Amino acid sequence: MQYAHITGWGKCVPPATLTNHDLATFIETSDEWIKPRTGISQRHISHVNTSGLAVVAAKRALAAAGLEGSDIDMIILATASPDTLIPNIASTVQAEIGAKCAAFDVNAACSGFLYGLGLASSLIKSGQNQKVLVIGAERLSFYLDWSRRETAVLFGDGAGAVVLEASEIEGGVLGYELNNDPAGRDILSAGFGTAMDRFAAESLDFFIQFDGQEIFKRAINGMGKLSKKVLEKCNIDKDEVDWVIPHQANERIIDTLISRMKIPKEKAVVNIANYGNTSAATIPIAICDALEKGMIKPNQTILSCAFGAGLTSAALALKW
Ligand code: ACO
């Protein structure tokens, strides 16, 4: 029996920031509106495409694991904003790191990283793979209509990556649960039409659009349900959870989720203030931030959960 442990991690956040005050200079909004409703103070905006962010995060994760690209035997890249539909952008990362292996993209929107991490753990536990690179990367700023305040204020760009390695040491990814509710497909969408629509004022379907209040409710329910399920499946009592690393869509969603689960708020890793919602990248970036701050210690139990377009949901438990 082999276990799947995270042995390396890295993030890439573009240096350019756009604060709430910056936004208020060109759309009718304010820090007073955005901050209390979402928890967001600023977001990072990328001048390079999604794969560019992913490559940097991947190289940092490899360096942290002490590995070369050629050691990796599978690459899974979660994104809803790939530079190209084909070829997949996992192949761009593969070329840049010099890996000789299979590589594919996952589109499960904001749940994509946990979909990828769960699949990677199964590949390792089954003995199919030994060292898997899992990346969450997004450049959602490209999919925003910057004149629509309802959506423009919420998102940001960034990438995070982890290396998942086979080990005989017990622990690592303990279990995961994935779900999709197609009845909610229409309440959160982007990207209809061709890329040319990006520049056609009448083609608003190209841009991210959603029913915020509906997503708000469903995200809390969806993440709560799967979190409970994965804890039960892994025989973990909620009091044994040391850290919850939730998808960062709205701080109020996280607060409500945590309080309904009766887990103390201090156990939630929350970094949305700095990045906004980076979709598939929120969780790996939060993992990196928590580690950089020395929050996560060996043997601690972590619960991670996400919710996104699809409507996808995911929860994963791991022993660090
Ligand atoms: N600045 C100022 N005013 C605004 C802004 C803004 N950026 N956006 C909306 N408003 C106005 C609206 O026009 C509305 O005005 P009105 O009452 O005069 O009509 C008013 O503020 C209230 O708007 P609501 O939509 O009711 O605001 P709400 O409290 O629901 O908050 C929000 C909106 C923040 C989007 C919230 O619904 C939310 O966080 N939803 C979930 C997150 C989400 O949808 N994320 C998308 C990705 S999904 C995911 O990652 C899981």
C-alpha cells in the first residue's frame, strides 16, 4: 500500500495589484461596499497568460520537493481560463519543466484543484503513478467585463502547485468526495462564443456572469455536505480538524460554512483579502500562504473544500 503525500508547493501571484480603491476610480463601487460583503481588499492582475503563471508555480513546487521536471510522471492542471482550448496548457508546463509523462487539464471551475488533487492521490495509491504535479492556475481578469461592478470586483489572477509523491509513510491524502449538480449549470457561466466576442460589446455571454445570492447559498450547502461526507468516510471527528482550507470566493461564505460545521473560525485559512477569488488557484495559494506563515505542522489534519461552476463541489481530507 502506498500513500500520497504533498512534498512540494509553490505559488505565482502576479506583482500588479488592483485595490478596491483603484477599482473605484473607474467603476461605481467602493472599498466600503466590497470589503464587508466579500472580504476582498485587492486582487492581482496578470500580464502573462495562465500557463505562464502555472509554469512559475510548478517550478517553485518542484524546487521545494527537491525534484527535477523529469522526475514527474503525471501533470494535472486545473483551470477554467486556459490560454488555448487545445492543446491543453498542462502540456505547456510539461515542455517548460522537461517532464516526459502524461499531462492534462481539468475544468471543474473553482473545484478544479481538489478534483485534480483527489485524482492524483488515487493514481498514486493505485500504484499507477509515483510523482504527480497538480496545479491550479487562472487568469480570470481576461474573462471580466471591467465595466460591470457586480463581477469585476470579485476575481483575481494567480497560480499554485503541489507535488504529490508516493510514500510508505501512513497519511497524506486520506480521502476525497467530488460532486456535480448540472441543474445549477446556468447560474454561473463564462466563455460562450469565440474569443472574438471578448471585444464585441453585444456578446456579454463571453464574460463571467452569475447569480450571486444563489451561488452564495449553494456554495455553503455544497461545501458543507461534502465536507461532512469526507470526514465521515475518513473517520475524522470535526474536532480533530486542525485547519480548514476552503475555496476563497467570499469571506462570508467561509464564515457561515465554518460556523455551521461548528469549527472555530481560527482554524480556517482565509487569504481572500489579498487575492480575491482566483478560482482553481485559491486552494493551492492558500496552502502556500499557510505554510509560509508556519501555520501547518507535521501530522496535522487538514480539510479542504471547494465549490464552483458546473455546479461542482469537492472536499478532501489529508494528514500533513
Ligand atoms: N459595488 C457597489 N455596489 C454593488 C456592487 C459593487 N461592486 N455590486 C453590486 N452592487 C449593488 C447592486 O447593484 C445592488 O444594488 P440595488 O440594491 O440598488 O439593486 C446591491 O449592490 C446589492 O447587490 P446584491 O447582489 O444583492 O449584493 P449581495 O449582498 O448579494 O453581494 C456578492 C453580492 C458579493 C456577489 C455575493 O452575492 C456573493 O459573494 N456571492 C457568491 C460569490 C460568487 O458568486 N462568486 C462567483 C464565483 S462562484 C465561486 O467561486 C463559488
